[in-house]
Amino acid sequence: MLIDEELTLKKLETFLAFMRTGNLGRAAVELATSAVSVHRAIHSLESALRCPLFKHEGRQLIPLESAYVLEKKARQLIQDAEQMVRQTREAAGFYAERFRLGALYSLTVKTVPKLVMGLKLRRSELNIDLTLGSNVDLLQRLKNHELEAILVSLDESVSDPACEQLPLFSDDIFLAVPIDSPFAEQAEVDLADLADSTFITLTQGFATHRDGARVFQQAGFEPKVAMQVNDIFTLLSMVSSGVGFALLPGRIAAVYENRVRLIALKPQYRLQQHIGVVFLKAREREPNLLALLAECRMYSLER
């Protein structure tokens, strides 16, 4: 049996509103429409079903037995349709009770815990999965719908027409040295003086690797790289052990503070990272994402 194209879920929702309220005017108010539109939808349903649903007594519509049968079945149909939509969107990561957040390793010192705590206060039922990685890796995961949002350095590596960005804060790049280094007590350092020193860097794809390369280029030398690592905490451990120096953002100052010093660079070498949240434009109205963005705006105002 073919279903008439005039039989729509929207019209069934209008019919159910009328059955609940028993009045065209009250149903119209509930649906934010006009009484004429409600009456038209009901008449259209009768045409689609090819049977009457109401009898007219003056200006009143009195439900027939057919209306009560339709009411029961339509209510179940609407519930099934809502469940279908919810489960489909959850399978795609939308409206789920799980929020998948990506972030740079360095942002787990202060930024990520602060935002996660705020997000949990706004949506206590939310389970948050945290994925750590580089700018390049996290953007790819975002575009593959493996993450709902990412906290990264806002640069050309995450510039994508399918994405929106919300800035959070800016962070200076410093020279990281062991606490017993001759440079540890200096207020600032001329990076050119370290041309013969050994450095440790993050691997390519990380924003700090790229920014470090720019600073070295400004200083006029190619660094002697002892090793490359995949996370900033391993890098800090290597610096504290005296393996080499590193260029790192100021946000990690609290990590290894008794073993590593961050020294400001001379003005001609100074560079800032701009940190923010990136998300897909297609998901900008998702409740979980909106809650995170609200928390991010609060965070940026407090800094």
C-alpha cells in the first residue's frame, strides 16, 4: 500500500497537538502557528487517509473513533521517529552523551582541566573523551568526525573552509633550559648565542615544531637537533636531564618548574602562539558543542 505524500510527520504532530488541547486556538499557540494552519493540516490528513476524523458540531470538531485510533498510532510513530533520529545522530557523534575533545599535550596543564570542569558543570551527564595529538593529526580526526572539537594553535595548519575557530589566548615562545644551566638566571637570551648548542624538538605536525623552526630561522642558524619526541612532557624531561635546550610555549611553565627554566627571547626573536578551539561549521548548533564554546568564551574573558 502506497502512503499518500500528503501524510507527513509534521501534520501528525499538528493533529496530536489538537487532540491534546481539544481546541484549534490552543493547539495553534502550542505549535506557534495559526488556527487556520491547524485546521488546514487536519483537513489535509483526512484527505490523505481518505476517511473522516472528526464531525462538525457548529464550529467544534468532535473526534470520531478513527481519530482516536490515529492518535494512538501517531503518538507511537512520532516517538519511534524521534528515537530513530536520535540514534542515527548519536551514531554519527551528534547529540551523544559522549563528547570527544582533542587537544595539544601542552594544554593539559591548565586549559583542558579548566574547560572540562566547566563543561561538566553545564552538562553533568556528559562523558568526555580526550584525545591528545598535534595540530595536523587533530584536524584530520575532526574532519573525519572522530572528534567534536579540538583545542589547538590557530595557524595555517588548521585553516579549513569547513571549520570555524574561536580564539582563547596567546602564548609566547621561550627557551627552556635545565635549572643548573648558565642561562637559567638570565632575564632574556639572544638565541644567536646558542648556535652551537644542542636542541630537542617535537616532531613535524606540532605547532611548536613549526614555530621553533621560524624562530631559529630568525636567529640565522639551523639547530643541532639531538632528538625529536612526540609529546611535550617527554621533551621537558629530556631538557631537565641536560640532553639539550628547547623552544617551548609559556603555558607549560608549571611543569618541571623545579628542574626547568623558561627564559624570554630577545625581542627580535619573540613569537606568539594563538590558542583556540576549532570545530566543524556543520556541527555549530550541537548542544554539547555550544556548551563548550560558552565555556571557552568565559575562559578567554578570565585570562
